[in-house]
Amino acid sequence: MGILEEAAGAFAAVEGVKKLDPNAGIITEGVAAIAGFEGTKEITNLIEEKKDEEKPDSQG
């Protein structure tokens, strides 16, 4: 996962906050950006773990 995916998650979270609260302050937007950034990372890790679990064992 690259910085672009994490930045996109942060951007989406900030835009979501703006839609919910058009008067949101800079701190609220900052917290949303961090949550979006970290959330994207965690979702990617979860997907990678699931892919690893689904791989068949080649050691027999």
C-alpha cells in the first residue's frame, strides 16, 4: 500500500466530516484525516491477512 491510498482515505474522511458538519473546525478535520489515514492502513492489512489465509499450503 502506498501513500496515495492512505492520503485518499484521509481525504475521504475529511470530506465526510464536512458533509456531516459544514462548520467543522480544523481540529475535527485533523482528527478525521488521521482516522481515515489509519483506517485505510488497517483495512489493507485485514485484506492482506485474508488473502494469506486463503492461500493453500504448498508444504503438504
